[in-house]
Amino acid sequence: MADVAAGRALIPRLSTLSRFTFVDVILWCLRIGVTAVVIGGTIGTLIKGRYAAAQWFDLVMFGLTLGSVYALIALGYTMVYGVLRLINFAHGDIMMSGAFSGYFIASSLDYSGFLNSSPILAMAAILAVAVLTSMTIAVLTERFAYRPFRHTRGLAPLICAIGVSFFLEQTFRGFFGPSIRSYPDPKWQASGFDVFGLNIPRVDVIVISLAIIAMLILYLIVQKTKMGTAMRAVSEDTDAAAMMGIDVNKVIVFTFALGGAMAGIAGVFYAFVFKQVYFFMGFQPGIKAFGAAVLGGIGSIPGAMLGGFFLGLVESVGPALFLDGIGIPAPYQLRDLIAFTLLIMVLIFRPHGILGERMAKKRA
Amino acid sequence: MTVATTSHAMWRKRARSPYHRAIITGLVFGVIAVYLAVVGILPMINARAVIVDLLTMAQAALLAIGLGAGAFISRSERELPTGTVMVHSLITGAIAGALVALLVLAMNAIDLRSIFISLSPQTSDMLTLELDLEYAAPMLVAAGAVLGALGVLLARSPARVRKPVLIGCMAVLFFGVFQELIQIMMQFSDAITTVRDLIYTWEGLTPEGAAVIFVVATGASVLSTRKPPAASGAPSWWQTRNGVLVKAAIAIVLLILLPILAGSYIGQVLMLVGLYILMGMGLNLEVGLAGLLDLGFVAFFAVGAYTTALLTADSPHSLAAIAGFPHLNFWMAMPIAVMISVVVGVLFGIPVLGVRGDYLAVATMGLGEIVRVIVQSDAAAPLLAGAQGILQIPKPVLAGMELADPVELFFLTLVCAAVAAYFAWRLESSRLGRAWMAVRDDEDVAQALGINLVKVKLLAYGLGAAFAGLSGSIFAVMLTSIYPSSFQLLVSINVLALIIVGGMGSLPGVVVGSLALVGLPELLREFGEYRYLFYGVALIVMMRIRPEGLWPSATRRRELHDFAGELEVEEPPPAVVAEIAAHAEHRPGE
């Protein structure tokens, strides 16, 4: 039953409204308008030629770095949505918990000098603690906040998830204070590589490569292990999976743990890139990563990765490419505008995403 | 966190032990106490005395946790004899106390303050009652055990003992915690001032005063229960139409008198409550009636506020200065602001018409964030002033008198809220309201029954936005300057939380929710920074325990329970009861 309802939500329902052409007109205006801004802005920027190739390269690199963080977060959304049909609203805050716990390890290691003397061990320690914390919190969230709503329809689970998100944020605020803390900035992260005269910041390389490794491991777990197979079975059809003898509870806990682990890694990387942690840091990346998950096709793991990278790129390159060209002052302030517009356009016009079409059809 | 995991593990291991329930309950209540200490709530409320030099609010909270643990175990082991439960409660209380003791020991062994900012030496002193460590730990365990046992005693005592005692304690708590306000209200006549001097000193409730209040409240409660109970089923006089009218009149008189007596601070708090009631009624149309979970609701509030500001402000950022528009006063600007909010609401609704459920929540949240990003950006700054905000918005002038005082503005809000409530109430039982409910329950069936989804949904967005726009308009003149930072997503969540706590789809619920979630944290000023924690917990707990809200609408109540008489709500505001009664009378005729 739940599958049918969720499947329905995935299908665009605009066709049923076709009698009311006024709505269609406005929606078409929206599409054309956004497309016009994108194309016009691109042409304008390219004609103006205000940015050099090196600057574009920097933007793309930053976009890929940001995108790999979004992709890691989006994986958690997509997997949980796959098995539970629930938007885990608190997922961004689970990422925040990873960043925070990583911060305490990183700053104490930085204080003792270990962070600079043996970077690999230090990174491993930071990531391990962050992953453990995020996993624990994700599993506890599932146990105490989501499990009671397993069979509830309607808005209750989502509202509870919003509550959990606030509870986590404010708990961290109460525990560790409302101030923004700056993340340690060791030397080995700050310098860069020179490739063909272009400067690639080292932290970008570290983040992107480690994120890709993490995603590969996740993909192997989901595709090759018994638990991963069970997970895919549950997300295909929970009742049938249960009848085949799969312990659905165990699978759900496993899903949350995996998603939490990815969020923990994402949290550490996000803190590496932006060099700060605070209690509200998880909210915006969380919402954007949800957009990335939908963009890739919710429930699809490669889709989430793709969507994450795409969103990161658009967010990083977009202000310069689209908005500068049409003469908007200070386009970087509107970075979030681009990300949220993309999110809404996806939800309205392509709720089944890029890779989700096959799945959505099957569920209908 | 670790403690909570252990409790789960232990539950598995000891599922057959007769003590397992006692142990889990003890761990849960202990974790609650430790959490409150670490998150900083206990250290914060420790500054507020219930009884001067005798009991702080933090100590009261710890006592309540101990008693609550006992009461809980007594309830969950209802079938066992009191003696056994007593033994169990001793274990429960001791475990809860032991967890607190462990926290104290840990705090003294290592410096946790560099990580957990609340774990200062003062917190430790508060938990140990400034005893030495070697006495404090056993004391906490013993105190927990004793409180647990007392909790069982209280829970198992007959209702005619338990109820008056609880009411007495509540009264003492109320008079102690809100002593500042009550003292201000009591200084108006000499006779009352004498009473005040009897129970209060300038810094709070005296022990003698507390005793007096306890005795009076307990006595009153005993006397009131001794009256022969009305035959169940037959409504008492208060529930008849006349009784309801009298109650409504009393409530209105109280609402008018309260801010006059209590001064401008209360006026300000009530005004804020009023603004949230207005917004709550709007969101209630969308979420409660039409089932459209809108997390971008703050956008309409912002539209109302910015329209009013642009039309009336005496600053370079106003339409008068930019476009040579005539300078409007508040009374002209307000309807325009409401109308523009409706237009924005409809425009906002069109793109998300085809989006449902969870996706709708995220899409609307994205739309709300877009509005905020635009308002904040430099790109829109020539018109909307960016992060600097629009300043010098004049106060409304009525018959030559400027409504500058919070109390006067509160009356303005009250009138607006009353008018809006009338509209909301009429909408609820109208054809449109019923169409909304049908859409909420099942969109496809509603459409099959001939409801025009597009029209109905857009009307929900537009009318909901009207309420928020009105609220925003008053908000602008209340502050006389507006900044984009006032229109965060948090406002949307705030409004959502209050209608959920009050009861989705219920007008009185909106009032109850606003009083509880906006008024209460505002009165306990230091609580302010924890209000969002409180909202988060409220959302989770309400969804788990009471999804219909504190004051559900009649329909919801009927849906969720087979009989309506089950609810016990303390002293409902009469105006609201009148509405329900009138509503109920309307129904059969429809």
C-alpha cells in the first residue's frame, strides 16, 4: 500500500489539471523564463569574457568538491527513502553531528601537533570518530523517532522528522554552544598541486578522491553483500521481502547506519572545505542534498551521486555563468537561489529524476 | 548517547527479569536528568527561584523527574501490589540518581567544560547541593530512591488526596515562577498589596507564602470536588449556550484587562502571541484543513511586512521615495498588503499544484528560502534595502492618537485576530472548507466527486497567505523597522509547531498552541534560547502521543476516538467554546 501511495507521488500530476490552461501557461512561462535566464546569462558572460580559464577551472574544482559532499549526503536520503518512503529531514543534522565530533578530535590533534606530523593517521582518526558518531545518532533516530511511525500514513512521520532535526540542532547548540568554531587548517591541506599551470588546492583533491572511494565502497556493499541485496529487496517491495524471510527491521537499521556513515564523512569534508562548524550548518546542505537525491532519481544510488555532483557544479559555476551575464550585481549572494531553484524545478517538472524513470514506472 | 544504547541492550538481555522495567525506567529518567543538565537547561533555570532560598526551578525539575519516575513505574506495573512496586521504584529512583551522581563524579574528575559548555562548577554545585563529593554521590542515589518511592505513594493514593496535593504544588510553582508578573499586577490597590506582602518579598515567594498558597489551593480543590458531581452525560450549566456566552464574556474582559493591569511587557508578549495566532490560523487553513504542508509560509509574512513598509515608511526605501507614490498611512497600506499577499500566495501555489506530500513540504521550503535569499541580496537592494532593512515605519494613527504603546497595538492585533478568526471559522464550515477537508483526506476521491483541485488548492494558499500578510503588516508597524533576518525558516517551523501542538484544523487549538509555544517562552525570558529545542521535542512527542493536538477540532476528535467525552482540557477559553458549540449546532442542519 505504502508503495502505491509513494509511487503516485512520484508521477507528475499535471496532466490531470490540463483543463485549467492558465496554470499550464504559468508553468510554461516558468520553464521558458528559467531557460532564457540560463541561456542568455551564459551567452552574456561568455561574450563579456570577464572570467579567465583559470577562474573557470577553480569554479569547476570547487563545484566538484562541493558536489562530492552533496553526493555523500544525498546517498543517505536516497537509501532511507528507498526502504522507508520517508524524507529523513534530520539527515543534514546527522551530517552536522559528524562534523562536530570530527572537530573535537581534529582540534585536539592539532593542539598536540599530531595533525601536522602524521596526516594520514589523523585523518583516519577524525573520519572514524565522525562516522561512528553519525552512525550512532542515525540509528538512534530511527529507533526512537521513526520506528513508531513505520505504519502511519500522512504527515505525521514527516512532522516528526522535522522535530528530530530541530531537536538535534538545538541539542548540539546546548551541548557545545552557539558560536561558530573554526576548524583547524593544517599545512598539508592548504597548499596545492600545479598541473599545466593551474593550481589545484590539495584539500579539493583529498575530498573528491576520498568521497569517490567512500561511494565505491558503499556501492560494493549495496551490490555485493547479502545485507545490501536485502536492502535492495526491501526498497523494491517491503512486504514481499518480509515474506522471503528478510528481517526488515535489521535492514532498516543497516540502511540508517550506512547513510549515517556517509553523512559523517560528508560532515568532516564539509568542515574541511568551509573551515568552520556550528550547530545549524547541516540544514542547508541537507535540503540541497535532498534536491540532489531527487534530481538523480530518489531511491537510485548512482543517481544520488550524479545528482550531487551536478548540483555542486551548478551551484559553483552558476552564479558566474548565468547571473553575471544578465548583469545582476553580486551574483555570489544568489548561489543558494540557484540551488533552490534547481531543487524546485526538479520537484515540479521531473520528480522522478534523471535515473528514476524506470523505477517510477514500475511502481505506478 | 551511550546510556541510551545500553538501555536498549539491557532490555533485550533482561526481558524476563522482574526488575527490567524498573531498571529501564530508571535509566530513561536518569538520562533525561543528565541531558537537561548537559544541554544547559538545569543550570539556566537554577537562577529562577520557586521559593526564595529554599527551592529553585532546577531543583523543582529534578524533584519532578524523581517523582515522575516513581509514578511512571507505578502506572506501567498497574497489576502488581503496591509493596512490590515500592521496591521496584526504589531501584528505579536509585538508578536515576546514580546516573546524575556519575555525571557529577565525571565532572569533578575531568574538565568537561572545554567541550560541554554548561558543565561548569556551578552546575556541579547545583547538582550536589554544595555537599562534598563523597557525601553527594550517595545522597543523590538515596534521594532518587526516596523520590521514586514517594512518586509511587502519590500515584497510588486515592484521587481525593492526590488531586488536591498536585493542584497545590502546581499553584505554588505557578506563583513562584511567575512572581515578577504577579507582583506587578498586584500593586494596584492597597488591599491587594497587603496580600502581596504576605506571600512575597521583592525577590520572590517566601516559604510562608508558599505554605499559604498551597493550603488555599488544596482547600479550594477539596471543596470544589466535594460538590455532588453532575450526572454524567447531562451537560452542566457551563456547557449550555448561556454558560458558554458568559464564559466568552469573561475571557474577553480578562484579555482586555490583563495587559492594562500588567503593563506593557505583558502587552508585548500578548501582541506577539496575537501575531502568531493570526499566522497560525492562516497555516491552519493550508495544513489543517487542506492538508498542504507548507514550510515556506514565512514568505507571506515577509510579503505583508515589506509591502506595508514600502508603502508607509518615511525612509529612502519606500515607494514614496522611489516611484513617487503617495505616502500611505497604515490603514490604507494594510488592505493592500493583505491583497498582495493573496496574489503572492496564489503565484506561490501554482507551481507546486502538482506536488504532493513530502515533496510539497520541501518544495515550499525551497520557495520560502528563495524569497529570503532575494530579499537579502544586493541585487534586490535598490528596492528592498537588502540586509540593512527598511527603517522608520510610522505607527498607525487612529482618530488623531498614535498607537505607539504595545498595549494599544495589542488591542489592534486583538481586533484583527477576532475578525480573522470569524472568517476562519466561517470558512471551516463553508462549502470551501469541506472541499478542503475532502482534498486533505483523499485528493483523488475529492477530484472524482467534482471538486476543482486547482481552484480549491489555490484558494487555500491565497487565503492562508492573507492571514500571514495581515500578521506581517502589523509586525512591521510593531517594530517600526524590518530586516530580512526576521523572516527565517524558523518562523514557518514555529507556526507549524504551534498548530500541531494545538491541534491541526482546530481554531481554539491555534490559540492554545500560540499561548503555549510563543507566550510561555516569552514569559520565562531566559528560556528563549531553548525554545526551538522545546519545539522539536513538542513536535516529536505530540506526533507520538497525541497526534490530534491539545485541543483537537471536533471532526478530528471524532475520527480518532469513538467518543468525544474523553478529553480533559483545563479551563478552555470560553470564546473558543462558544465557537465550538455554535459549530456543533450548525452541523446537523447542513
